[in-house]
Amino acid sequence: MALIPGKINPREIEKVLNKMFSPEWLRETAAKVGYVQRNRKIDPVTFFWV
């Protein structure tokens, strides 16, 4: 079992996740895999983060 550090900065976690899953990468990947056929109502980036 991994130890969890005492103080975790939520902003730091958010920064790292946004670097890992940039909006550009998410949109490109969504188009590649066929999730997005037309850009209309549901943004793949919003869908991913929700």
C-alpha cells in the first residue's frame, strides 16, 4: 500500500492533470477515436473532466 503525503495541494494536482490531458490532446483524441463526429453541443474536454 502506498503512503499518502500529509499535505496535498489540490492546485498542484490540477496542474499536473491539465498537463497530462491538455484540451488540445483531448479534442484530437476524441476525433481520432470517433467520439466527435461534429463539434456541436457536447465538448469532449468538458465531458472528460465531468
